[in-house]
Amino acid sequence: MSYASFASMPCTLSRPAALLGERWTLLLLRQIFLGTRRFEDFQTTMEISRSVLTDRLNVLLQEGVLKRVPYQDDGRTRYEYRLTQKGKDLYPVLMALRTWGEKWMAPEEEESFHLHHRDCGGGVRAKVECTDCGAELTARDVQVTARS
Amino acid sequence: MSYASFASMPCTLSRPAALLGERWTLLLLRQIFLGTRRFEDFQTTMEISRSVLTDRLNVLLQEGVLKRVPYQDDGRTRYEYRLTQKGKDLYPVLMALRTWGEKWMAPEEEESFHLHHRDCGGGVRAKVECTDCGAELTARDVQVTARS
DNA sequence: TAGCTGAGTTCGAAAAACGAACGCAAGGGA
DNA sequence: TCCCTTGCGTTCGTTTTTCGAACTCAGCTA
């Protein structure tokens, strides 16, 4: 009656934080954004236990972050896991993590992959901005107002 | 020998994802960004068990996300938990979660707090952009290249 | 001296995660 | 036909985490 309550709180930050804050979920999303789609591939590349993998995939399905899409395997129909639009919209969350990781967790030039803008070849980074004036914002630029 | 290995992988996404992907950690950071600083306050407002709270705070201390800062309480010196610069730089991660939550998890106008730019009063949102041309990017605009 | 408070620590019970084995449906080869 | 393989789970006994109530401890305060 405590962790679960954050998942149903009327707060647009606590609900996503509770969902993605379950063990393995962020790492699973990373793997999905890197292109993994099938149960067996998640299991072998991540070394996650099969029962937990089943559970996490089901939660993401229920939440509408993933969907099951049929594919052909030697003539048989099987299903793979793909991002819905809701899932794809999590991209900024992953990129924010990576932007932070690049700044604070990269002892040297170690990255297992590079990201760049297809059109111009530039780098990729997450930022927070004002929807009105477009300024880049940090925590101190933002006023928090409790709601009645 | 599996979840922990992501925390030491040479990947600037998996390391932050493993760190913040532990249960309670994202919710704890949310609470910190909302202004909570003291053990007792975390414990009562979040209803987290005291032993897990101790553990999570210690991990964030070790990682340099939080620091202990002395304060006076009835003449005695106590310590509270505050964000370091590394911790403050997690703001975009939280804002990306919230931006997503606003779009996909808000049935009606329910938010427990409002955020706005101090200077102009505008809204706040996270986005991903190209460091060269400044274009806003989605997953499909970004090329992933494995490193040798 | 006794009580209170903030900040943990301890410990037995409950829940979650682990991992190896099992199930199962469909295709392929002998 | 029978058996093997594959992909995708499910089961189940063991280990790890989490829970939560009680305990500790230091330093005020009455």
C-alpha cells in the first residue's frame, strides 16, 4: 500500500516514475530502443530471469507502451514486442538519461554506441525548455506551484 | 551477476538506467526536487521503509548525486540531503518523465503541481535536440552506430 | 532524571527475483 | 509417423529484497 500508491496518484510525475522505476523496466526500454523485439533476445542479451521478463513485458503491454505485432518465423505466426506511439514518446526520457550519463558517468571516451542526427550528423542531447519563450531551463528557473 | 553488470557496463545509457531503475530511486529524486531534504520527511511523505530509504540515500551519496549538508536543529547539528550539481543535472530526466506523463497519463486536468518558467510564466517541457542544427529529434531522426 | 526527537539499525515475516526445468504448439527432417 | 528444434512462456523451490515494527543512540528540554 505504498509503492503502488504512487502508480495511481494524481501526479503526472509520480505515475511515470513509479512505472519506469520498477527494476529492469528502464533497461528493458533501452534494449527496445536499441532494436530488440523478441522474448528470447531480451532474455539472452539482458540475462534477465524469464519470469520477471514476462511480467515487465506484460505491464508495458497493459500500459500501452508496447504492443504485440505478428511476424513470420519459418511459416509460423509469432508475435514480437514493439513500441506504440506512447512508447516511442519515451525517447526523451532515455535521451535525458544518456545525456546525463555522458556528462557524469563517462570516465573516458567510452560509449557502446554513437548517436547522431540523420540529416546533419550532429550530436543528440535532451534539454528542458520553456514552451513560451523557448529558453533552456534548469530547476532554478522553474517555479513549482501546488494545486488546490 | 546480471542487473549489477549494467551498472558497470561501458554504456552511458545503461549505467544511469541501472542506477535510477532501482525501485524507489526515481520517486525519491522526485521528492528531492520537490524540496524534501530530511530522512524523517522522506520516510513519512513517501511511506518507504526506513531500511530501504537508508540504502537508497547511501547509494545516491556514493554516486555523488546527493551530499550531506549540516543544519541546526534546536542547537544540535544534523545533516540533510541535498542535490549536488550532478544531482541537479538530473532535472531533465524528471522533466522528460513529467512531459510524458502529461501527454499520456493525465485522464483529465489532474496535476498535483504546476510548473512554469519564472521569467515569462510559460510552461515547461523536455525535448531532444540536435547539438548542431538545433532541430527537435525523435527516435527515427537518430542514427545509432555501434562502437568498435 | 526522564522524556522527546531526528536519524538511523535490527530482525522476523512477506514479497519479489532468480534460475533451472518443464510445457506446448508448430515446423522440419528422417 | 516419430522425433528434434524453436520461440515463448509457466512452474516451482531457493535466494534476495522489501516491509514494518521495535530498538538504539545522541543531545536537547523540562
